[in-house]
Amino acid sequence: MTDDAAQIGEDRHTLTLRALAGMSLELCRDLQQRALDAENPEDAGRLATAFHRVSRGLRQTLALELKLLRYKDDLVLKEKAAADLAEARAKAEADLHDLAVDQRRDGVWTRVGDCFWSEHEGADWNLPDDGIDKPDRPPPEDPMWDRLEAFLDAEQAKPDFLTRDFDLLVIEACDAIGADPTLIYDIRGRERAEPEPEPATADSS
């Protein structure tokens, strides 16, 4: 394949058809001229018949070349459409994943924040005198938030972050920041529930 062919992405089939069309066109011109220059009607008729046969083959070659080019263009369009669709799906899945991650992080923050406030209800968070006696959350500079953020960052990197039991994740977050999860979960002295007995079935014998 020549450099020019490589630049426009042609394959050997297109090049062969193009070369064949060029040779047929050159032969048609030669036959036409020879028919016009024929000295007797018999030679002129024979050359004219050959000209029509070759020109018909040329038309068929050009039609086949055009069909091949359109087929290749259609393949390119289909491949591009498939690639665009795959890219759109991947972006949508990524957006949904990011949304689910944000929602789970927010859920853990809310539950752990409730636990932390319950543990320190009525405490003074050493806030500046802003007229609020009992703020409903620790101040943003409290180390508790940094520890919780670090915990969530580490858990988010794990493949089961979205599938792990949410309550267990909250309990682990409480442990990570030093809060007491029993303030929001009754996990002290909890025993595993016995499986319920299967209902009796009628004796079919």
C-alpha cells in the first residue's frame, strides 16, 4: 500500500478496483479513437462493440467501488456510534456510582453526627460567643470530623463500600472516631436470633 493510500485509509480492494477502473477507462478511450479512425465499417463496428463491452465493465467497476466506499463509510459511522454509546453509558454509570457514594457518605455522616451529639449532649464545643448555647453539631474544626473524613476516604476506596451493611459501616465509623455506637444501636448483649421453626405441613400419606 502506498503512502497516499495509507493516509486516506484505503485497503487493497479499493485500490484494485480503482486501478481496474483506470485501465478500463484508458482502454475505452483507445477503442473509441480506433473506432473513429477505422477505415472500413467492419472494423468500426467491431471496435464499437468492444468499446461498449469495456465501457459496461467500467460502469460496473465504478458502481462496485462506490458501493464498497459507502459500505466502509457505514462501518465507520456504526463504529463511532457504538463508541459514543459506550462512552455515554460509562459516563452515566460513573455518575450514578459517584452519586451513590456521596449519598452513602452523607448517610454515615448524619448517623455518626447524631451519635456524637448524643454522647456529648449539652456539652460546650468551645465555640466563639455567638449566642448559641447548645449547637446541634460539633464545630467544623473538631478533630472528630477529620477522623471521620479519613475513615470514609479509606472505606470508599474499598470495592464493597456500596454493598457493605450500612449499620455495620456506621458502627465502624463510630469506633474509628471514638464515639459510642450503642447510643444509636442497641448492640450491647445482643444475641443472635434463633431461626423461626418451619411451619408444619399436613401429612400427605
